[in-house]
Amino acid sequence: MDVFRFLGDTDRDAVGRMVLDGSVTHDNVVDAAHAVLETVTGRRWWAGQTLLDLSVQPEALGHLTLAGVDPWQRSAYEWCAATYALYTRNADEKGRLQFDFQLAIPPKGYEDAWGMDEDGDDPEAVEKAMAGWMGG
């Protein structure tokens, strides 16, 4: 729902009025917010949201700023890519896979969304592969 804070006051008010008068449902608004996040970050909405959340942690934001990554001059896609690079730059293959796996897990209540796209991984297959890979 954070995407709505980027709307102007008039647009935010319009969305609020549509919800109140029943033109759209809360679920419609949430689905639209998720679609926007997926479009602008180039990732599943929860992965994009996680990277955006990680990017504003003081240490991460400091590293990104020192690297010259300006959030006002970059798209959300580029900002997420820079954040991903920051968090995985010193990771070995196992560390990168673990980070990727954590990004891939949808939040509680959205587990069914994991494999909804054609390119999505089957959660059970990924879990088995990870367990095998980690020796479990």
C-alpha cells in the first residue's frame, strides 16, 4: 500500500472516495498496488517491496548514497537492482541463493501467489531442491 503515498492529494482522495462509495473494493486497491510494484520494480511485488524496505535502512541507504545512487534520478527497477547488488556483493553462491530464496517467499496470506505466473517456481520443488542442496 506504500505506493499510494506517491499519489497526489487529489488522486489519493479519489481512491478513498471510490472505496467509500463501493466503486472499488479494498481488494481491488491492494491488487492495483501490487501490480504497480511489480511493474515498476520488475519483480514479484513482495520481492520489490522487500528490496525497497531494505534500501532505506540507514547503513544500506548510506552505502547506496556513497556509491552515487540517487533515488530521485533512478527508477524503482534500478533502485531495487542497486539494493540487490549491495546485499549480495560479498555473498558466495550459497549466500546469494539464500538471499534469492528469502526474496522469493511471499508474505503470509499470499502463499498461493508464489507460482501464479508462468515462470514462477513451484514452492514445494524449490523447498526440496534447497533442502537437498543444503544437505537436509
